[in-house]
Amino acid sequence: MPIIETPFMITVCGLEELAGHADRKVSHVLSILDPDQPEPEAFGAYGEHARLELKFHDIIEETPGFRPPSRTMLAKF
């Protein structure tokens, strides 16, 4: 995957774009994944970095079988 160049220090990307950021010497990563999503393999190429991983479903109302973000999770931002 080609290296992705951005003119800013904060980047928001999808899982398919992670590998393109591996050579940017990322120091901090915030991962928001579905609860059943395994750790993306692309992080293996990132070297040492601080990562906050939050796992919840992208919902705003209680839905049976889904985990919404909790206040505790959101406070970690």
C-alpha cells in the first residue's frame, strides 16, 4: 500500500487505510472497533506507539445484542 501523506498531525482513517500510515512514525492511535473485530494486522507494522482501543457498536440507542459506547469509554477520549 502506498504511503499516505497528510498536511496535519491528526488523521482519521478506515481500517483499509491503516497500512498506508505505518511509515509516518505515528505516536498515538485511537482505535474504535466493533466488539467482535480482531486487532487489525496493520498495527504490527506501526512500531511502538500508544494506543487507546475502544470496542463498541456504532449505535445511539439501546439495541438488543449490541453494545453502545458507555460514558466510561467516552471519558477516555
